[in-house]
Amino acid sequence: MEDDDENPVAFSKSIVADYFDQADLTFKQMDEYLEKQDLKNISKLGHFLKGSSATLGLTKLKDSCEKLQHYGDRLDEAGHNRVSDSQVSLRNCKKTIEQARREFKEVEDILQPFYQDD
């Protein structure tokens, strides 16, 4: 079978569905780590979701996840300057997780009808 014969929706459907599942789980884990004030694991999850979002071309969500990665590493939004107060980093994480969750919902609302079963 040649690539031209493949249905692009069928090909990408499982990728997008897996991404939705991964993102849901990642946001739940972020909430848990936020509650535990575990900045390092928030950073790791931000990095993970940044990569997945970038792969699908979800630029706004990728950018928010990159900020989470920086905040979790106790850096400023751009990742250039150290933040000495971990409470500032936690507040920034909380705000950015909420923003990323809204951006994810927007993407989900747009893509799910396109990929739903008939």
C-alpha cells in the first residue's frame, strides 16, 4: 500500500487519542505535585507535555508547558533568571497549569468532533 492510499484521519486518530489520554493523566499528576509542592516533578511533566504538544503542532500549549518546565526549575518565565522564592514558583505553576488546561480544552473541543466515530 502506498502512502497516498492511506486515510490520514485513520492514521492520526490513534495518535491524537493517545495524546488526549496522556494529557489528561499529566494534568492530574501536575495537580498532585502542586499539592505536594514538588516543583521538580512539575518541571518534568511540563517538559513531557511540551514535547507531545510540539509534535502535534499545538504551539500555545507547548509554550505554556515550557513555562511550567521553567517555573518548576525555579526560573522565570523565559528560563533565564533564578527565582529564589519557591512560593513564587508554585504560584506561577498553579496559574500556568490552569492556563494550559484551558488551552488543552480548546484543542480537545476542536479536534474531538473531527476524530469522533460515525
